[in-house]
Amino acid sequence: KINLFWFRRDLRLEDNCGLHKALQSGVKVLPIFIFDREILDQLSDKKDKRVDYIHQALEEINQELNKYGTCLKTFYGKPFEVFEKLTEEYDIDTVFCNNDYEPQAIKRDQKIAEFLATKEVKFSVHKDQVIFEENDILKSDRTPYTVFTPYSKKWKENINKIEIENFQINGNNFFPVKDYKEILSLKEIGFEKTEIEFSKPSLDSKIIDTYDQNRDFPAMDHTTHLGIALRFGTISVRKCVKFAQKHNETWLNELIWREFFMQILFHFPHVVTQCFKKKYENIQWRNNEDEFKAWCEGNTGYPIVDAGMRQLNETGFMHNRVRMVVASFLTKHLLIDWRWGEAYFAEKLLDYDLSANNGNWQWAAGCGCDAAPYFRIFNPEEQTKKFDKNLQYIKKWLPQDALLIRPIVDHKQARERALKTYKEGLAVE
Ligand code: FAD
């Protein structure tokens, strides 16, 4: 008999709950990873930085596993078909993995679990990606929270009642493999290498200790850039939370926002395609394609917006403060459907995560849970004065000639138009 450990959004050996449990099961463990065709074939950019990131993380895992006398077996295909083959090849007792809460992943896992059951193989799923899962933090009437502040209060109360574990692994319990195999190359899965060498994620106290004071100033770049590591699990969230508890409460709140939006997506999966607050579906978006293109390319004539979009296009990252400004600009000033902006971010962001992206876009558009009221519209110039007063961020990302672009809309008129359109939309019964 053999056990499998299936890596997904937990690409590390250190402090990995499911892997720890698998290695304690008493049956030798073979680690696997599936490059899921159903996801990868949808990506149009064959130099997708996130695929390269995953690949680099897997190479590192494979090297570490070699030291334990085993290797990471990788596959390219549909997970269901891969498991059909694996059950023929091996006498499997249990497939271990960590829970994934996105709607597609839930469907995939149900299908796999059902199939494995027909082969009398157990499917053992563990909590690793979050501290608290969707049903761990509920209101007293057992319904989910939809407002952040009481959710975070309960989250903090509950964390004091538990001990945050560190799931070390026992390297002696891997299934021994004689000829170590390389993992599948990027080419074999239809992708190419990018120029980026990703560094190992780490918790930097220089950033985190003063996060609350500096996080809002984009030129300082004083946030951790750990989004991608949390997305693919190359860092343990338990380790982050323990660090945050000691170092900075504001940073801890950000990690709680992450879990807040995850449980929203779980309990209200309609948000993937629809407004959390359904009556916002009546807003008459203008959806002007030329204006959308100008926004995407950073040619709106609003320097803070354009600098942000250019940072995103060049690096796959945008500072949070600027994300809020560009999202507000798209949905309010240009009256373009938040779903267009969400999709563009999904394509470009290294740290793209369905729950956080969707939750924040709906927040910006005013249609989400616990969103900013729609009549609070960011003024790009005021935001610049407050958060980039020496124009350092703008100058970094915007070439001189881009400063000459004429504003695509007048702030005052656009603001009034947005207020009117939202008001009319919300008045529809
Ligand atoms: P830090 O500021 O160091 O925060 C640490 C971690 O906390 C982040 O890496 C992230 O995992 C989490 N976090 C922080 N802020 C939020 C938040 N508002 N909501 C949920 N989690 C948060 N974040 C994503 O992880 N993926 C996305 O696709 C994403 N899309 C966004 C879209 C818009 C329109 C906006 C306004 C925000 C979006 N965010 C998203 C939230 C936030 O901007 C990023 O998490 C943050 O900028 C990433 O930088 P960092 O890793 O340096 O984070």
C-alpha cells in the first residue's frame, strides 16, 4: 500500500498540515502535483509569471524531496484522468491533500472523492490555507458574517482559544524512489520561462513592524509582497499569523481580510458572476471600450491611475492604495462594469486570488458586502495629495510625456454622472 500527498495551493514542505498528517499515517507517502489542463489551457499568455512561479516552487520541493530519497511526481492533464491512471498503477490506501475553497476546486474535489471511493481509496482533506475555515467563524445564529469588523473581532477572540500548530514533517516516511525524476518542464506543459527569479518568501520585520505607519504610501513600497506566496502556499499562513500577532496588529488585520473574503466566496458563490447586493445589477454601466482600453494601458490622463496601471502591466503588482484608486476610477468615473476590471486584474496580478480580487472589486464598486457606500467616490487628485504628495510614485511609473495626456473625463462631471447613474439603478424595483 502507498499513500499519496497531492500538492495544490500549499507548495512547501515546511509546516504543511496535510503533508504532516500523511507522513504520520504509517503508510509511505509519494508526493504528486498535477498541472491541471483545465486551468492552464485557459491562460492565453504562455509566459505567465504565475505558472513560472509555481514551476520554480515545485522544482525546489523536488530538490528537497530528493534529500529524503523520494521525488515529486508531476502530471499534466485533467485531475480526474490522472487519478484514474494512478489508481491502476498503485495500490493506494489514502490520498491526502489540503482544502481548497474556491467553487471550481470544491467541484473538482467532490468528483475525485467520489471516484476514489469507488476504488476504495480514502480521500483525506486538511485545513492548511487558512486559520479559520468558512464555518469556524459564524454569528451566534450560525449564519456567516458579512461585515468585516464583527468578523475580525470574533476571529481574534477565537484565535486566543487555540494553539497555532507548526506541522513539521517526518522525512523518513516518504515512499522511496530509486531514479529521481525531474519534474515536467514548462515547455512540456506548453509554457515558457519568464525572466523572473522568485526569491523564497520571508517575513521581514523591517516592513511588518512599521506596516501600520507606512503601508498607505505607494512610493515607500512598504508592504510585504507576500500575496503570491500566500496564494500558492509557499509560505505558511500560520507562520504569518504568529508573526503578525507579535509584530503588528494592522498587518494581522490584512490576513483576516483575506480569510473574510474567502468565507464570503464560500457562503455566497453567486459573487463570482454577480453583485453581492443583487439590486446593484440594475446599474446601467456605460462600458465604453475605448475608455476601458485607455484605463488598461494607463492612458486616462489621471497620473495616479495611469502610474498604477503601468506598474501592474510591467510588474504584475500594484500597491493596495493605488488598486483602490484605479478600481474606483473605472467603476465610478468611467462607469465600467466592475467585472471588466476584475477580469483584467485576474489576468495581470501575480497575487491574483479569486476571493480577494472579487471581494475588493465589489467593495470598490459599492456592490459588495461591507462595501464603501457608493456615494463615496475617490478623488484621484486628493488621493495623490494625501499619499503621493511629492509625486514620487507617479514619476517612477509614468514617463514625462504621459503627464501630457488630457484627462479622459472631468472629475466633477464624472462624479455627478456616477452618483446619478447609481441612484437611478438602485431606485429600480
Ligand atoms: P500586504 O499589505 O503585506 O498584506 C499581507 C497579505 O494580506 C496580502 O498578501 C494578502 O494576502 C492579504 N491582504 C491584504 N489586503 C487584503 C485585502 N484588502 N483583501 C484580502 N486580502 C488582503 N489581494 C490578493 O491577494 N489578491 C488579489 O487578487 C487582490 N485583488 C485586489 C483588487 C483590488 C481592486 C483591490 C483594491 C485589492 C486587491 N487585493 C488583492 C488586496 C490587496 O491590495 C493585496 O492583497 C495587497 O496589495 C498585496 O500586497 P502585499 O502582498 O504586499 O500585501
